[in-house]
Amino acid sequence: MFLDIMVLALLVLALIKGLKQGLVVAALSFAAVFIGLAAALKLSTWVAEWLGNTVNIAASWLPFLAFIVIMLAVFIAVRILGAVLEQALELSLLGWANKLGGFVLYALLYITVFSVIIFYAEKMQMLKPEAVAASNSYPYIHFWGPYSVEALGKIIPFFKDMFTDLTIFFGSINKNIT
């Protein structure tokens, strides 16, 4: 039920944001998520190792912290680029299609990120089986983040095998903890 409420909240947020900002900003945000996910997923094991040697944080939290830090850095960089491009383009002539397109892209964007967070939560054993069993939306969204990034890996080799590498990494951490 909690997961369903989160999905509904994300869809409402996507509707509001899509209607407010439209397709142009949504497209840039969508690109930022995939660039951020690619960078975070590819670099999170390296950054987690670096953080482990630099700060005093439990090893089980390092991959998640590394993921968040990398995602935020990429979001900020792309947001700055987006603001510059939006000022240069000023594309407000699309009307309702711009708004509808913005909603669809924001919905895909939020569900993709939420799906990756679910992946991390499952691997870190933070998502209880009861929460999964009680959710109506889980069967439809849990695969979306890993699937979309792995599908992108077929086009761009840099993205290939990210979730496999992370699954192996989490497996080694879980063995060290237990």
C-alpha cells in the first residue's frame, strides 16, 4: 500500500509539473535522469569505495550515498544547461500538447527513478516483503528502472551490465555484514 501511495503521489506531482513546465523542460529533465542514472550506476561502486576510505560511514550505506551524490551533481549540471537552453528557445507555442507531453515525460521520469530506488531498497534489504505483497503497482514498476537502463546499454555500451555489477557489489557487502 505504501508503494502504491508513493506511485500515486509521483503521478500527481508529474501532472502538476508537466502542466506547469511542459515538454521542453520535461525532456531536459528526462535526459538529466538518464545521464544521472548512468553516471551514478556506473560510478557508484568507485565513489562508494572512495567514500569508504574518506569518511566514517557504515559500509552498507556507501553505495546509496554515492548514488545520491552523483545524481545530485548531474542534476545540477543539466539543470543549469536546461535553463540556458530554455531561455534561448522560448517554446511556448505548443499549448496543450506541450503540457500533455510534459506530464507523460515527468511520469516516466519519476517512475524510472522510483524504480531504481526500489532496486536499491531491495538490495539493501530495506523493502519489506509485506510492503511488496501489499502493493498493486509494484509488479508494474519494479522492473522499469533496471530494464530501461539495461535497454539503453544495448544502444550505448557504457550503460551495459550496470545492474548486474551493482547486484554483485551488494551481494559482497551483504556477505561482509552477515
